[in-house]
Amino acid sequence: MRGSLFLVPSDTAGRVFAPFQASAARVLTRMRRAELDDEGYRAASERIVATASLPLLPRELEDVAGVSGVRMSLLLRTIRAEGRMLAVAQGSLRAAQLRYVATASWAAGALEVDDVDAALAALAGDYLRGYGPARPADFAWWTGVGTAAAARALATVDTVDVGNGLLLPRNDEPAFSGITAPRNTVDLLPKWDAYTMGFAPDGRARLVHLHNQPQMYVRQGVMAPGQPNVGLSGDGYPVVLVDGEAVGTWNVTVREATVHLFDTVGPATRRRIDERLADVRSLLAD
């Protein structure tokens, strides 16, 4: 979750944002990387926020900011981390096409909450409903909060331990217990899929063998077979699932579809994988 962009309803944006609003110390650390002191940052950010009453591209804010390029990107990320600006998609979700607007102009009050602890507790319930069963350590890793804060938040949720410290909302336990394990299924997950990005590294054994985990995630300076080394360390690659377990990675370009399997699969499974890849290529060709 940390450092990611999320599309959320405006009435829940506050509880997603408030527990992670940037502190003054965090802002100062970022600004040192941008070669700005606190006074310089405050002056530049105030000019940017005052100008962006409507969504604008970064290049449209460079003159008032007095910076450009990487420094401008860092400046905008920091202002957003404080909650004073929002990233707005207009026609595309690509980062290069995002526009930036003052929160007060676009969604006044949307990021404000009365109780930050209650916001984190509500997010803990959301997390378990989306990712459970999961461990407190997984929630702490996903949010970036301390283990004690994560435990307090999860303690407010009515949960049941389904084994090995894995928690699930109590209302979800009957449906979970009644699930039949999938058989003869093949699924292709895209890069950054929530299924691969929701658990701490030491909690991913339920979906990928520990030996294969390094091949599923971006490692800076290490090229994975068939994958462009694009993204931040820890980003999940596109993954091939067989009966819910990761067996390889995949990639589709204009020219071809490629698969890198961690282990040998049977001919029927390989045929299903190829069929799924053909479906993706057909979709992208339309």
C-alpha cells in the first residue's frame, strides 16, 4: 500500500489517508533530497497549491514552483503526502498523464477525519475483508505502521483465527470454511495485483514457494527472465496461477507472449496457460 495510488470513494478517502499523513520530519527528509530547505519548500508548495485550483500537469506548475524534473515530482509527491493536493486521472491512469489539484478546491474535507486511530481500525477491517486470512504482521507490513499500532487496530475487528495466526472477519469464516480448493484452474494476474502485494515477504508461502519468491518480485539490478526490470523493489510481476499457486511469470508485448515457469507443468496445464495468454493478446489487440 505504501507509496501507491488508490482510487477510493470520497466518503472513505479520509480513513485510507489520515493514518499515513506525512509528518513534518518526513517532509523535511524528502525536501533535503530535492535540495530544498523547509522555508524553500513551504514557499514553493504554497505557490503550487494556490495555482492548482483546477487539475494541471506538472509542467504547467514548474514556473510557479521554480523547479522541474525529478525535483518537481518529489515536490508534488510530498504535497500530496501532506494531504494538500490530489492526483487526478483524466483520460488515462498512466503516471505521466496525471494532473494535480488542490484538495481544498477539488474535494474539501475529503481527507479529514476526527479520529486517526478509528480510521486505522476501519482500515484494518477493510484489509481483512480484502486480504484475509492474514497475520497482524502482514497488516503492519502493508500499512507501514508499527506492530503495536497494527495489533491495536486489528483488535477492534471481530475476527477468528483460522490457524497459524491467520485472522479472518468472523462473518467471513463460514464462507471460508465451505470453500473447495480449486482444481485444474489457470489464472493470469497482472503486475501489481493485490493477490501478490497484500502480504509481507515472510507471509507469502501460501501463494508461492519460498524458493520461487525472488522470481515473482522486482529486485533492483536483477533482471528476471522475460520481464522488464521496471518498477520499485518488491513490486509483483505478472503471475501465472495454477489452482491459486504461483507457478511462473508472464509477459505480453505487441510481438509475442512469453512465459517463464518455475517448474515443469503438464501438457493440459500448459495448454490452458497458452489459451489464457491468447485471450490477453486478443483483448489488447481490440
